[in-house]
Amino acid sequence: MTTTDMPRKVDSGSGRAVPKKRLGGAASGGFRRAVPATTLLWVLAALYGLPVLWFVLSSFKPAGDLFSLPLTLFPEDPTVSGYKAAWDSANFSQYFINTTIVCVIATILTVGVSCCTGYALAKYDNKWLKVFFVGILATTMLPSEVMLAPQFLVVRDLGLYNSLAGIILPAVLTATGCFMFRQFFLTVPDELIEAARIDGARELSIFLRIMVPISRPIMLTLAILSFQWRWNDYIWPLLMLNDPGKFTVQIGIQSLVGAQNINWSVVLGGSVISMIPLIVVFLVFQRYVMNADINAGLKD
Amino acid sequence: MTKRAPDVSASPPRSRSKYTLAPLVLIAANAVLFALFFVWPAVIGLVYSFTNYTGVGAFQFVGLDNYSHLFGDSIFFDALTRTLLYTVLFVPLNFVFSLLIANVLVSKHAKGVSVARVFFFIPWLLSPIVVGVLWRWLFGENFGLVNYLIEKVGGSAVPWQSNADLSLIVVVVAASWAWTGFSMLLFIAAIKNVPTSYYEAAALDGAGPWRQFFSITLPSIAPTSFIVILLNTIHGMKEYPLFASLNNGGPGTSNNLLVQYIYQTGFKSGQIGYASAASFVLMLILMAVAFMQLIVNRRVENR
């Protein structure tokens, strides 16, 4: 599979040894080159940032001012009334707690299970493991959106309908997670394992005591990804949950915006609230996502 | 594992294959999940696609009836062509912008990269539902900022919501905007892994930035480009929540995509068998895309 070939590049080139010095000679042209590149960068950044900025600033406008012309970028008298209305009206606090429970449990399970699988796929050489790997690849071809109806029936038959477990368990197996760990463990030299074996370590304790600790950056990266996936899930919770007391945040927002007459003040407030946890998680762990360089670890 | 005579002690088996228990324990949890939530639904989905099952009670096998109905179902075809059109627009737009931004971000000439990065990344954090709400707010026909600005400079209000094609374009732009962060990350990692010596050699030979990009960067990151295109194609084919919140598949039903069609036939009208048949058509398309891209990629790599 093509994906598996990626780490090889790092082994062959000594490229990353001096990343800062790329195109060393050209640095003298400094300022003349900095201007167009910097301009382009910030024009693009503005293009990407403006929609969010407009959205967030609008959410601070009082409901009456939202549509008053001329539109102003900054609210004239900022208020949080939209937020309060959203928080109180639609049972939002309950949705928040539900979503948090789902995210935390699903993330822990996903990281643990993917780490084990990724290690097995990278460091053991059995025929049936290869078959299993192809099976995991196949899950990307058949995402749950494609199998909505049959997956729903299975989860219902397992007695998980209308429970948070029904959202969590089907989401734990992710091909992306397994890939990430597999690619990381492929870059770990086999000699490390051989040495531990010679020292008499048992297979599982090699995994738990050597491999799990060194894979920490991947764990954090996958944890952030998984948290984001589950926080943003919409269609599966929508199918699984029947009881409004168990709804997640996304269902709550969609029910606000799907209404006949949209109360934009409440929608804006609710949406911005729902963005906060992810943005906080992201800003705190930024470097683990940004440097999601799967080759971090042993190679320099 | 492999076929070998029992007494060949001279050529020992590959050292790793003697471990069976440890890998088995390690993959056990995922194997169970795989069987429960992938194999089982896939099998019953395939079986149900040949039946008239409604989710409860008894069902009859109807042979290929579901599939032959499907091919005569104009609603299904509309959904299918709309989905393909959406994907064909979304994938290249996202590809070009992510690659451009990734290149600007790794360029050492640009200033303020670490701050600008956050701007590209935040849209990716947002849920498709929120992205839809956000762009609906931006492109509202009577109240949106975009139409306000268009009228301000003398244009007339554009029917972003009531024209089916414009409505689709808004979704395409919104999706590309939201997915840039992810594709960009993959590209950045790939570009950083291109050995610097290539660029140094090219610079010595007098190759300019464009030449370096097309002759070194682009071929070197081909595997990543392949993954980005593959992931985005799959993502595009199964889009639903973004449409749900942006225009609810509208105006009318003109922007109902495949997943929405499957959802509605399966869960709103209870035709599980029929919806399963539609699902399998979607699966076949996804597999065809994957195989096609795999072949193209092989050819590019072996060149």
C-alpha cells in the first residue's frame, strides 16, 4: 500500500538535519524576497480568518442589531445575550456534558487500541496480520456514512440504541489511528526490540515499557484528532440518540438552524460556544498537531 | 507460515514470524471491533440489499429488484451526479489552496508563519455543522455580509440560497476552506521531508523557485498528493452534515447528496433494503476511485 512507503523517504535522505538552512545561498536576497512571500501569506490568512472573525463578532451583537444596515464589523454595544439565550434555551449545558463524556471516553479507547494495533502491524510479520491490515484499509472505503442502515441495525441488536456507548464503541476503530502508529513504529529500529529480547524482556512488556512511552507524541496527536472527530460528529449521534436528554452539541445546533424561522442570535451564540473547547484544546496542544510529523521520535 | 520443509534448520524462518500470541493480544480489541462494527454490518448490508427489509419484522428476498429500481430512480441519479459534481469541484480547489498555503508556510522568506498558521487551521477544527452555519450567515441572501458588500459596490444581490448551482458553489468553497488545514498539514510534512540537497543542487544549476517547485517539490511529494486526493475524494463523496446546516440540501431537493438520499430512504421511509443497495453503489464508487488512484500512483512512481 502506498501509505506505508512514506517513512522510507526519511531514511534515505539526510534532509531534515538542517531544515533551517534550506536554499542557504539565497538568504542574502532576504528583504527583497520577504515582501512578496509575506504579503501572499497574510492575504491568504486574512481570507481564511475573516469568515470566522465576522461570525464571532456578529455573535456579540444584540439580536436587534444583527440585521440593521449598514452592517458594521464591530458590535456597537457588545453583549453576551445571544450566548445566554443559547445556553438556557436549548438544553445546551446537558448537550455539552454528553458530548464531553463521549469525546473523553472515545479518545482514550481510540488511542489505546490504535497504539496496540499499530505496533503489532509494524513489528510482527504474520500472514494474518497482513490480512487484518488490508481489512483496516477497507474500513476507509466503507465509512459508517456508507453503512448507516446496517450499522444502525447491528448497534440496535447489540442493545446499544439510544445510549452514549452506541456512539462511542463503533467509533473506536479508526484506520487513521492505526496508520499513524504503524508508520511511527516502522521508524523505530528493530534492533531496539532485539536488544530487549536478548535481555530477556517479554514481548508485551517490551511494548508497554519501551514502545508506549516513546510513542507519546503520536498518542497526543491522535488524541487531539479523535477528540475533534467525536466533538464534531453529527450523523451517527443523530441516528443513535432518540432521547433529547442525550443529544450532543452538534445535534443541538442543527436543530436550531434547521428550524423554520432561524433565531440567528441564538444560533450564533450556540455555535461559538461549541467552538470554544476545540480551540482551547488546539491552542494548548498546538505543537502536537502542527508538528504532526509522524517521524518524530527516534530519528533526530 | 510459509511453505517450508520441516527439517530445514539451515535456513531459519524469518525471525519475527515465531511470535503469534503477542500480536494476537495486541490486535484483539480492534479485531473484535472490526468484526462487530465493520464485517457484520457489511455482510448484513449486502444481504439486505437483496431484500425488501424495512428494519422490523420479516423480509423477503427480491433478488436484484432493488438494484434495477435504483438504476431507474431519477432521484437517486440526481443525488449521484450532484455528489460527483460536488467532489469534482471540491477536490481540486482544496488541493490547490492547501498546496499553495503549505508552500508559503514552509518558505523561509515569509514572516509571521507561526501566527498565520493558526488562521488556516482554525476552520478545520470547526464541525461541519458550524462551518455550514457560518457560511450560511456569510452568504445569506437578505442579510449576509457578502451580498451587503456586493450591493455596496453597486452590484445586485446574488441568489446564493435560491439558485441551486450557486448554492452548491458556496458549499464547495466552504468545504475547501474548512479542509485546508488538514491537507495543508500533510503537505507541510511532505515538503519538509524533501532532501535539501536537491534544492541546493537545483539552485546551483540556476533553477528558479517555480522550476524548483515543479521539478523537485511536486514529484517528491507525489505520494502525499495521492493521499490528499484520495482522502478528499472519499470525504467529498460522503458529505452530508455541511449541506444539512448550510442549505439543507436545497433549494428544494436539488442539492441532496448520496448520503442524504441513503439516510432519507433508509430512516425516513424505512426502506432499509433499498437504502442498502444505494449504499453499495456508493461503496463501489469509492473502491473504484481508490483503485484508479492506486494504479495512477504506481505508474507515476515507477516512471
